[in-house]
Amino acid sequence: MTVTETSLIIDSEYLKRKVQVKLFLPEDADTPLVNLLLLNDGQETDTLDLRSILEHVQNSGRIQPVAVAAICAGKDRVQEYGVAGIPDFKGRGSRAADYTRFVIDELMPQLKLATVVLQFKHTAVCGFSLGALSALDIAWNNADVFDIVGVFSGSLWWRSKGLGEGYTNDHRIMHKVVRQGKDKPALRFFLQAGTQDETADRNRNGIIDSIDDTIDLIFELENKGYVRPRDMTYLEVVGGRHDMATWAAALPKFLCWAFGG
């Protein structure tokens, strides 16, 4: 089975720009297309070698056929990604709500037309770094559309106060959103961090912040009633860095976890 790549260009009313979406579709699959994955930072698909990854895992028989829509970020990436309606302490993420509206109201209808699939078995969204935070926020608030989210080295430090402004862990925005949410969205979570994601250690406990923040999010999810391994899995990559090479190596594990069987 081969994977073909085409592009959609969507003139987004919400984002006030033309959005390129790279669409990867399995050809000659033995079973019908049943899954969809949205990927933030779609401009990085060549660096990821995404087509080869998809062909390898699908030809191995480890996953059911999946279409991938890789959404290319614009020049306002740090404003379009983030937590909808809650900019960080520097005002970043101010257009995250517009990005969510683009995904739900503009992109999803186009993808159903392009794939000729009206109802997918699984619909996932994932991303890397700030794109991972965006994916998590979109899925959390739209569990009627998505049932799986992949968070690779997520920017879970995203906070409402700077470190020198009286910051505490309670100022981490996504953790607070999860903690204070009234509902428990029907989602499954794949969370990844690398032991060399960064060197920062805010609380000087000998554990880098990216791992601390990811583990703390898992605790928040468990407090909401999510259970490991049924609802979430955590992949800690020894030697893993904050780069595409690390995420490319972790991506097949996510795909098999999300779409296997």
C-alpha cells in the first residue's frame, strides 16, 4: 500500500489567511478508510518523513487505514496556537479560539468531502510543542468531534504569570482548565516527553520542567477519573530532545496506540 499526498487550500474566514493542508491518503488498502488524524505544524511533514512513517506502519498491518491532514502553521503561529480564550502572561495565544473555529467549522467539513467519509471510527488530533498544547485544548473542548489526542513535548508550561511575577504551579493554564472543567470529555490521551527536552528546572527537584509538567497533567487527568492504561499512556524517551527527529521516532508508537486493531 502506498500513501499519496495532495493539498487543500482553505481561504479561512476565521484566520484571515489561506491555510495549506497537506492530505495524506492510503491507496489500495485492504480495508476501507476508517480513521482521521489532524496534525498541527504540517509544514514539517518532510522533516518528519511522514509519508514513509505512514506507509511503514500501515503496510506492517499494525494499524487500520488512516488519513492524515497536516495543517501548515502561519506566521502568527504563537497567536493561533495555545489555549482558546486564555492568552498566556505575554498575550500569546490570543487567536487560539479562531484557530479552533477554523478546525471545527471550516476544515472538518472539507476533509469529509475530500475523503468521502462522513463518519470516522476514530478522529484524532496531535501536535508537537506549542502545537501539542493547541491539539490538547482543541480535543478537550470538542470531544464530540475528537476521541484521541497526541501531545508530543507539549508546551504545558504555558502560564498566566511569569516566573518573576509570583508564579506558582497553579498558574499553568492547561492544568487549570482540566482541573476546573465540569465535564470529563470522552477522550484518550497519548503524552510524550524526552529526557533532554530542555534543561530548565523551575522547582529544582532534579526533573526537567517538560517532564514535571507532563506528569502533573497526568495526575490532573487521573483526578478527573481517567485511568491508565485504558484512557492514557505516557512515553518518556530517554535521550529524547525537543526536535523533529525525536518526535518522528515516537510517532509510530502513537499511531499504533491510536489506530491499532
